[in-house]
Amino acid sequence: MTEPSSTSVLLPGRPVGSVQEHVARGGGRALEIASERGPDWIVEEVRRSGLRGRGGAGFPTGVKWRTVRDDPCPTTYVVCNAAEGEPGAFKDRWLLRHDPFQVIEGLAIAALAVGAAGAYIGIKRGAEREVERVRTAMEEMAAAGLLGSVPVELVAGPDEYLFGEEKALLEVIEGNPPLPRTVPPWMEGLFRRPDSPNPTAVNNPETLANVPHILREGADWFRSIGSVDSPGTMLLTLGGDVCFPGVYELPMGFTLAELIHGIGGGPPDGRAVKAVFPGASSTVLSPEQFDTPMTFDAMAAVGSGLGAGAFVVYDDTACIVRATLAFSRFLYVESCAQCPACKHGTGQITQLLERIDRGEGSEVDVETILARARTVTDAQRCALPTGETLIAQSAVRVFGEEFAEHFGRPCPRPREIPVPKIADVDEHGAFVYDDRYHLKQPDWTYAPA
């Protein structure tokens, strides 16, 4: 893991170890300013800054807060979604390890902005270091009078991927399994009732961490970093076949080629990059797209997405069929089965990819994969099946010849491609991958080792 860049806003040179260090870095001042100037000023300043959500969709944060604040329901809530779990992603956990104080201050400001009755931080209980960091930071900030007037509660939940889906997150906070609802939080939020929908603003840690800096330095300062449509910096997780994997904070608009080859050092042994998987929720990227600026709009224009900033690189020794299979199986396993088209569709696509990988597939199997990819999103409650359809269709479209190479013979590139689910970072700064994930089954239990 490398040092942050000179444009770092969120990642300090070393971890912020105490509330005293937080205050020495200007912590608490933004909440003080927010309390003095009031909710309407907060929402307008965040809107003017152009801050967009860093959790995946890139929705304007100020617009979200204004929608919740202006709802006629008298009860609102705010939630920090720290339940990161997408393959290739580790930036939220890295941020919380280094400075949870700015995240919590941002949450307290969000609570003030929308007039919340309560604030919650949802995090996976398996992320033990982050849970402890957040809990300790909350206790220190409360003792120092830096938590604001809205009560903040930490909720440790299950390791399932869908815990990080905002509607399922609300279910877990209410004491239920992580099964997504149908109505978004800004319409029906926490502890909703027919007569009181309790709209809720859900933001991820990186989004909230930007807020104190914006209120201290001003919206124009924030807009001076990054691009016009995507201001600020973004934390990017770079993994896979690169010399220097890690979490990097870069100004928005940096290109993927600069990230992979300039910062990541490119693939080892002089290999060529074949493809990049942007987590499990966007289309596969080929080298022809690597010069696209990493902004929300530019990535969408080339048919992919910036998402949560997770990029898994595969060089020319990797099999795209196997990489697609790894991501497809992840989505199949993590599907909650509330939507039959999702569970059955992801399952069939995974089975067909396994068949092709064994050398038993044919053109008919590829056509069936494409057909299932077009129906897997039927009646969807969340974006999980969208990831399946985007990955499957783009992999076949761009790497169709590689799929055909498998017809009638075993994989010509028999390198193991596991699910790149990051479990931790070791003492040398290298990613540690979840070596038990291959045992997880579609009912969310684990097979014996």
C-alpha cells in the first residue's frame, strides 16, 4: 500500500489516532460552522460543491439531502453505509482505518442538514479492525462534545454482500436479514409505518468524509479539484495483475491507463493488460477504453461505470471466461433469491460458464448466456442482477473469440482465477484475499473445507 498523493484530501500521511489529532487537523470546525449557519446553508453548500456519492451511483449528495429534508414527514434519519463487500473493493475500510473521525463528523453534519431523529453506521462485523476504530472514535468524539445533538449508533451486521445494498442495510439496522426492499430509502426509510415513511439519507463513508472539508474550505475549493462534472478526489482500489496494488486517492478525471501503468506499475514481467473488471457492477473494460477519464459521466458514456472505484486488472495470461465465471458465481451466491429471475438467471449463467470452462460448451451455451443476461433483471429489487447482465454481455461481446477457443477443449489458459474479495491488508501493505470464499454456497452457508 503506497502513500497518498499530493492531492490527498481524505487520506492523511499517517492514521489519525485520537480525537486530539482530529481536532489538531481542523476536526470539529465544520460541525461548528454547520450548527451556526443551519441546515439550509449546509444543503446548499454541499449542492454547490458538486459532491456526488462515492458508493456507486454517483448521485448528487446535496440533491439527496434536500429531497429528504423537504419531505413532509416529520421524522427522518441518516445512515452511513460502511458495509463494503464488492470484489476488488477496499477503499471504505482503508479510509475508516486511517481516519474514522472525519466520516463521523460528516455523518453528524448530514443529520443536522436533514433534521434527522437518529444516525446509524452500518458495518460488517467481520471487519473487526474497522469496527473497533469506529467505535473508539465515536466514544472519543462523544466525550469531547463533537458528535452533535443527534444520537449516533453503530450497527455491526452480517458478511453478506447485500448488507451493503442500501435498502437491505435498513433492514439489518431494524434487526432483520439483509433482504432488499422495493422502495428506496429517500421514500421509505428506517422504522417506516404507513402513516410515517421516515425518509432516510444513505451515504457511504467516503462521501461523508468529504463534507467537513467542503464546509471548512468552501464549495469553490472543492470544485477546484477534479473535473467539472465530477469534482473532488476519489479513493480507488487497484488490484489484480499490477506491480503495485493498493488504495489510491486521485483527482477525478485521472485516466484508467494512468492508474494502471503510471501508479500501479502495470502488469509484472512485462505482460500486457487484457481487461479490467470494475468490481461486480459494471461492464468489462478493454484496453481501447483505458484513456477514458475516470468520472461518472465519462465512464457511463463508454458503457461502463466508475461505481465504487474498484478495478481488478487481468493480464494476457488470464482467461476471460474464468474471470467472468468468478464474478458471475459471486453474484449468484450473493443473490438473496427474493427475485426468482435473479437467482435462477445468475445460477444458469454461472453453470453455463462452468460448462464452457470445462471444454464442454458450444455456441448455443453462449447464446443462452446472452439470453439469460437479458432477463435476469426482471422485477429486480436491487442492482445485483444488473451487474450480472453487464458483466456477462460485455465479456461475450468483447472477448467472443476467447469463449469460442473453449469449445470442445479445456481452458487454453488454465490459470486459477479466484473471486478477488479482499479480506484484509497484511503488515507489508499487500491485499489479503478471502481464501474461504470458494466454499460459500448459494444459500449463504459454507461447505466443509
